[in-house]
Amino acid sequence: MKFIKKFDKTAIIFGDEKISYLKLLSNVKNYTEYLHIEEGEKVAIFSENRPEYVYAFLGIWQKKGICNPIDAANNYDELLYVLKDSEPKFIFVSNKTQNLVKKVIEENNLKIKIINYEEIELKSYKEEELEEIYLLEPEKVCLILYTSGTTGDPKGVMLTQDNIIAQIESLDKYKMYEKSDVFISLLPLHHILPLLGTAIMPLYFGATIVFLQELSSDKIKEALIKNKVTMFIGVPRLYEVFYRGIMAKIEASKISTFVFNLAKKINSEKIRKKLFKKIHDGFGGNIKFLISGGAKLDLEISKAFSTFGFKMVEGYGMTETAPIISFTKPNNIKNGKVGSPLDGVEVKISDEGEILVKGRNVMKGYYKKEKETREIFTEDGWLKTGDLGEIDEDNYIKITGRKKEMIVLSNGKNIDPVSVEQEILRFSKGLIEEIGVIDNNNHLNAIIYPNFNFIKEKEISNISETIKNSIIEKYNIKALPYKKILDFKITQTELPKTKLGKLRRFKLKELLHENETEKNIIEEPSYREYKVLKDFISTLSTKIIKPTSHLELDLALDSLDMVELKAFISTAYGVDISDKDFTEHMIVEEMAKYLKEKSNTNVIDTDINWKEILNKGKNIELPKTHILLLFFKYLTSPILKLYFRFTKKGIERLSKKTVIFVGNHQSFVDSFAILSALPNKILKNTYFLAKIKHFDNRVMKSIANRSNIVIVDINKNLKETLQESAEILKKGKNLVIFPEGTRTVDGNLGEFKKAFAILSKELGVDIQPFVIRGAYKSMPRGKKIPRPTKIELEFLEKISPKNLDIEVIVKETRTKIDKILKK
């Protein structure tokens, strides 16, 4: 096959430089002069994307060598592993990568010669002196590419000339690549997808490649517009970033949201393009196809880009298949499916649901790894992809999961973690940047890397509770019981991924069980502001406190702890810190530096005076009527008795004395059970705390104001909520508090937050514990219609705060409730 021809046009654009096909062949000839190799010897490339990468690559093929592209982001150990495994004779480098290569080679006595792009002298050749480049030995290995290592050490995939030729011939049938096309090369060329898609194939068809001198959003946009780019190849992670940015702008406007929903119903690419012209202009305005590969693309994202008027072509493959197995044909795009197999590629589904492949595109094997090569093929020669899938009536493939990643619970249920992650991200609305779902003790856990810029912008001071209440709970309500997330951990660092953005799942357990005591000891600041702050935080958290600790994510301070900390800062430092400044300084040392700068007084050690805080509340005007409470009581009591066989116990333990009702929270039925159980004389003087998300519109707020409901915002005004609660109690009214903060996930009693104990202790108000049983079985999270299960509410003996400290009040109340609950 004639591979690179003498086209009379531009081959490569780099900044303002335009390199013709003749200049390209001339530069390749120069590079071959530096390569003293025999046929079949290996040559590595270790550099960033740039025109010289292409010269080196084609020069190696021209000399009948085997090209070994290496990830330019590799560290010392990763580079050493590949060089020792592949044993190249030469390695091409740039000024950016040369020092690391020299160090690895010299310290390990490797016999590899370095060729630096910058030291190659480029001579000019006449056209008649230039040779076109051919691929004439189909069975010969021409590439060794190392896999990303999602499950361990990378393996060298040996690809032959025919593997490459088969891909070119198959795609040529559909005219995906044309001479008039302009490609932008964003993804690193050590991966087969960008190497084939944005370098090898464009040059074969006589198209133009654009390399960037700087990878920034502004430079990408500028290059797309300036060079009239027609083909954009990216990985799902890149499209996810675009999608989130675009949708955030759309959802910020009611008109844009209306247009987006309208466009979904208009099955006209032409009209959709006009409706979303600004988005197309952002991609340069000339895009023919958006191509996604390297991993599974979320269905919602592919549908969204179709709604914007783009042709989203999704490919499926792997390094071992050079890489394309299938792709969606431009005139038959099915969102959520990865198209039909290329010509000459056979695909079938095994009895276990795994996708198996045969064809000219399948690799020769793993370099120096015969055992691994045998293991990836079936006895009759089919390549095992490791992916699970289905094939429809049009021979289109749908990826349903990754075999090694599937979570198998003890009850035999199989769960695809990717689908769970994508579903949770749909509830995220920008709050979650990355998520990984894993099995922990036969339950699903999630590791979450939040969007910290979003958190600062929205002034979210309680990240964990916000994620739990607005995302995880919403997901759990809709999820099947075995797919619910029962616990999650928030991390301050990005999740471990390959260079193409695939999650390295085998490393997630390390994050989940990360041991603080094993982390490196960091030298601590010596100034007084830091020491005083650290000493106070140590009274709130049992975790190891370091300068880099995040107040919430590392030290587990909850919203009430934050109130204490703010009060301490005001007293000890004389600084009334705003919510915005507080959320922007959540790292211990950052907070200490901020306080050092802002404090104008001598820093003093002090205890928190809760009584003083509670007494600073404004006088509140209570609702003039409790009529809706009685209305809801008389409306729901018959239903409770008939449908749930509701019973109440311990009524004799109630009195007219002001109390704080404290109980477990099992379901949405709980509040109605309390309404039904309390005598009217006590009920009319009883107030309830409720989350603002349940009362976020005018109608619900009106109901709250007529039902003795105090609305709580977990991110703002918690101090004011405490003060308001104190005012209610000081007026001789009762308060109902569920100290778990949310409904139980599994029926067991959760940890108690101490707000109720502070109110009890400082105001001298007794605790009236109560226990609800049966409500969880009747209506667990996610169930819309309750089962007719027997529900019981029992009032327990009062607990007096006299002679008890706050922690003891919390412990004694929880123990008392838990004991009855477990009977």
C-alpha cells in the first residue's frame, strides 16, 4: 500500500507554520538519516504532540523499524518499565522530555541512543529526491503500544501493518475521511485512537492535521475557528467536560432550557444547528463529525450533542484491535450504541455475555508475554475484549459493562458500576466532578471528588450533607434496593485514571481505606494563630489535624461544628468571618493565614459560650394558627389506624411541661405518626424542624407557616436556626427534632447530631425520647407507595439535662432509643 503520497497541499499546521506534504516527506527523509537500524529493530518516541513526532514516526516506518510510542507523562518508574521491556535501539525526545530519559538510561545502564528533535539538522530535498512511504509487508509488526494498565502493569501490544491497513480500507468505504478534512490533534499520540485517528489516517487520505503549541481552552477554540477544523476526535471524559459547561449555561436560563427541550422533539439536524448556533461556533462552526472513543460514552451526553445538532459518531475498540471494532455509521446513528463491526471484523457474544472479536484488525499478541497472549484468546481464536454487550437486529453493539469491573453481590446480583456512576452524575448538576462506585462489605460505596470551584461559587459550607441530601438520596430513591449507595467518601484529589480518562478501579479500595496515620508527616506552622486554631479544632474532631487537612472532608466537622468554629473565631480572633470567606478557607493552614491577616487583637484561648450564642437570637413571631396541624392530624389518623394498624404507647409519660421531642427517623410516615399520637393540647404547642428542600416554594412555605414548621438550610443560617429554636423553647413551646438529620438508609439507627443536646443543656429543657417502629418496613427510601405494615410509636421516660454534659445527653438519648428499637 502506498501510504504517504506527494499531495500538493498542507499536511500539518503548527501555530502559524504550514508544512506541505512535500516538506513533510523531506523532513521524514532527514530523520531517517539519524536512524541506523536494521529491519525490525525498535525505536521509541517520548515527547509531546508536535510535527516532529510525525517525522520520527514515519521515519521509523520508512526504515522498516518498529515504532514504540511512549506516554510523555510517564514518571521515572513507568518509563523505566517500558524501556526495559521493549528494548528500543533509539529514542526520540524533545527538550521537555530529554532530562528524564537521560536520567533513566544513565542510572540503569540501558543501551539506548537518544535523538533530540532540536538537534536534528533539516536539509532541503528536491521533489524528485523524495520517496513516498509504502507499507509493503502486511504480516510484519510495525507498532508496539503499551496498554494503559487499568488493572496492573502495561503490556506491549504488537500491531502489524495489515492491522493498520484493514482499518484504513474499512473506513474508506464510508468516506469518513476526505482530502478536504482538517483534524485537530488533542489526545496524546502514544494511544492508538489518536495515533490512527488524528495522524496516520488523515495523512493517508491527504487531509490536514493541526497541532497546538499550548493546550488551553482558549487556544483550542482559536485553532478550531482559525483552521476551520472539520473533524474532532475526543474521549468521553472530554465530552463530559464540554457537556457540563454547556448544560450549566442552558439550565441557568428558562428560555434556553425551553429551547433545549423543544429541540429534543424536533427531528431536524438543520433546525437544531440554527437553534444552537453559538455552540457550533464554539467548535469553530465547521465540524462535520464529533467522534468519541476510548471508553463508553454516557447516553445522556450523546443525546445532548445530537440535540445540539452535531453528528456524534461513537466508536468501540481497544488497543489490541488497532483499535476500531465497530462505529456508528454517519447516516444511521443510534445513541447509546457503538455501531456495527467494520468490514472484515467478526463479533459475537459469549455465553457469559462477553464480546468476542476476530478479524484482520486483531493484534499479533503481547510483546514477550506468551502466557498473557494465550489468556486473551479463546481456544478457537476469538479475542476476549473483557466487555459485556448485546447485538441488536441491525448488528449494532451495545456495551453493557466491563467484565472485570462488574460488581457481584453475595445475593448473586450483578451491577455495572459505570451505569450507577453516570446515573448519580445526572443528579449532580455540577457539584460532583468524579465518582467511583465499589463494593465494600457487600454494599455499594462511592468515592467522590467534588467540584470545588462550584462549591466556592455556591458558598456550600457543608459538602457532605449537601451531596448526601441533594444527590445520593435522590439517586437512592429511584435505585433498586441492591443498587443503593449506603456510604460514600469525599476525596480532595482526583480519582486514579489512565491518561485517556479511564478509571483505575483496582486503586479505589486504597482510597476508601486510606489510613491517615500512614500519611507523610508535614511540618506545622509555629505561629500562634495556627496553634490556637488547631487546639480548638482538636476539641471538635478526633482525626489527625495537619496543615493540609480540610475541615469537613478530612476532619469530619459537621454543620454544628462549623457554627462552633465560627463562634470561636469571633471570640478568640475578633473576626466575624462571612460564609463566603469561611467556605474559601476550609484548609486548616489557609484558615490560620486568613485569621492572622484579619485579626487585630491578641489571640486568646476560649471556650464556646453556647448560652450566649442562643441568647443572641432575634425575637420571632410564631404563627397565629396551628389549624393545619389539626387538619393533617384528622385527615391522616384514620388512614394510620386502618392501613397501618397504628398504635401509640407511653402517652402517660407526656406532660404540659416544655420538652424537646427526640426520636428516630424511619420514613415519610414519621411526622404523621407524631401528629396522630400527640394529644391536641400538646400538639398545638409543638413545632417541627424541616429541611428547606421540602418547602422551597410559596405554597409549601405557606403551609409551613400554618403548621408550626421551622425551615432549616443545611448550608446557611444554622446558627440562626438554633437561635430560632431556642426562642421557640423559651416561649414555652415544644420542639420535634430528628437528630439523625435524615431518614435511615437500612433501618438501623444513625449517629445523632448534638443540636438538640445543646438546646436542652443551655435552656434546661427536658428531652422526651420517642421510638418509631415499622415505618421503615412500610416505606423505605425509594418506595412511593407504603406497604400496610404495622407501625408503632412509643414515648419513653424523659431525660433531664441537669448534671449532664452535652455529649452525655446525646449518648444517653441515643442509647435509650436504640435499646427499644432493637427489641
